[in-house]
Amino acid sequence: MLSALDQFFARPAIALDLRAQRSELLASNVANADTPNYKARDFDFSAALQAAIRGPRGSQGKLAVERTSAGHLDGRSGAAQGADVKYRIPVQASIDGNTVELDTELGQFTDNAVRYQADLTFASNQIRLLQQAVAGQ
Amino acid sequence: MSLLNVFDIAGSALTAQSQRLNAVASNLANADSAVSADGTPYRAKQVVFTATPLAKGMQGMGVRVTSVVDDPSPPRLVYNPRSPFADGNGYVTMPNVNVVEEMTNMLSASRAYQFNMDIMNTAKNLLIKTMALGS
């Protein structure tokens, strides 16, 4: 039963984890908006979510460490560590080699924050659903 | 918890931008200082930003001021033969501070500070909502 509960909460948890991870990347893009030679990074959320949901094998991403024994550590933690981080292609690159475009990054950050809240709403609705089922109302 | 890392990242940017603002303030205050502590004209200071990972296993990168360098541009020569610092031709060597450049630097630093503050606020709101999950 516990594993069924686990599965019930896994999807919103993975989505929230990935959203939080993406917000970390976008925040570091904004923080480095004036750093010479810094390249803005981001990942494709829907691809990362699908890879994470596909199972532990799929969640390890492309750079997973090959494990030949169950006792080996995979060098990653959390469901969302497998996100395939890529460099953003700038529309207007700056002369100091920095590819951060503040408007894009802030737009993406806000978009990500709103979707994080949407995921939170879904998660709390799921919890409420379970509570109602437990209370038998 | 990636959202908590956002505080570290944006916080590092706030520190770096305020250091930059500090350098701008120093440059503007000394735009006319013909003599600095070591007897030579003041030289404009510029901060160097470097992207640094703030913790092990963290994907995002923070920003740190790794050094403060003297602006290499040549000093400004002002003709003022009555000054005690004038050379044989009557020119006084003044600091190489470009006031227009410093003002734009200041605006850029203050905007970047605001953006990072906004990001911290958003992360704070998201975390507060996450705490209330299931209640």
C-alpha cells in the first residue's frame, strides 16, 4: 500500500523537484547577467519530466554513471537529477561572451514560478482527495 | 532543495552587485582627486565578476567578485598652471574616471540588484506556499 501511496505522490513531487531545479538554473542565469563569458543554461522541462517519470533507469539522464553492482552509488540524488542541461542560444549575443538575456531569463523564471504554483495546487488537491477518501465523506 | 539554493545564488549576486556599486561610488567620489593615498592620481577601480559554483552538487552558479582591478585607461590631463601639482607644461594629471561610464555602471548595478531581489522574493513566496502544502 505504501508503494501505491508513493506512486500517487511521485508525479507531483517529480514535477515540483524539476521546477525547483529549473528555477535554480534560471536564477543563476540572472545572477550572472554581468559576468563575462558566462553562458546561460536551461533544460527542456517536458523532456526532463518524461525522462524522470519513465523510471529510475530513464531518470539518470545521458551522463549516468554505469553501475555494475546494486551497491554502487549513482552519483546523483533526487528524482530530477537527470535533467539534460543545455546552453541557451542567444538572440543578441554581447561582446563579452555573455549569453544571458535578462528579459528572456526573467520571463522564463516567472513562467516557471507560476507553473510551480500550479503544480502545488495539483499536489494539494491530490492530498485533499486522499484525506476525503480516508475520512469517508 | 533547489529552491533554497536560489537564495544562495541570488544572494551572491546581491553581494557582487553591491560591491560593484561600492566601486562606482568610490570612482565618482574621487573623480577629481588629483592625489590619492600613495601620492599619485586616483585610478578608477573596476570589479571582475566570475561565475562560481556555490556548493558541491549544485547545478546553478553564483557570482563572486574575484578581484578589483585598476582601470588601465590613460589619466585625464587638465591645463591648470596655478595648481601645485602642475607639471612643467602646466598640466595636472587627473584621475581616469569616466563619469558617464560610471553613471551607466551604477544604473546597471542597481537594476541587476533589483532583479535578483525580485527573484529572491519569488523563491520565498514559492517556499512559503510549499510549506503550506497539504494543510
